[in-house]
Amino acid sequence: MKIRYCWRCRTDVPMLDSEEGKIASKLLAEGFKESKRQRKHSPENFRKLLDYYKDLTGYEETNPNAIMHHFIDMYGPDCENCGKPYRTETATFCPKCGNKREI
């Protein structure tokens, strides 16, 4: 887990590393299976995922989908100028400060 800037949330949030992300993805899938089994979509079906994220990060997220874009591997390296992560590994333009990097 590492605190990084999230472009969707527009703030620094706890992001999961690849191993933590695998566990979170598994818990999300279990939540969807439970929703299908119950034939209703309830936030309680994703309680394991939400609790896992809170136990790991100390941050109480209420939206299971938000957790799924808080993976370190989804973003690129930090911008050399402002320190915010590039939106992707191959991005060459930082939308925060306008820095252009060479790959």
C-alpha cells in the first residue's frame, strides 16, 4: 500500500500494490457472486472488500468500485516536475503541470 494521487478522486488516496490488488479483485468478484445469488445488488454484498480495504489502509471507502481504480499498477511513474503520477505507464504528458516526459 502506498499513498498516491488519484486522478478520478482528485486527491491522495491509499493505493494497493499488485498482491493487495489481487485479493481486492477476488473479494469484489465474491461480492458480485453474492449479488447474483441473492438477485439483488446490496452494499453489504461487498462488505468483505470494504472491510479489507479499511483494515489495510485505515481509510473507510464506501464505494467498492472506487477501490478498483486505486491500484498502483494502473498508473505511471511520478511526474518529474510536480510529483503526481502519470495517468498511464506510457503517458508522456502530465495534465496537472503540463510537463512532457521522454520515454
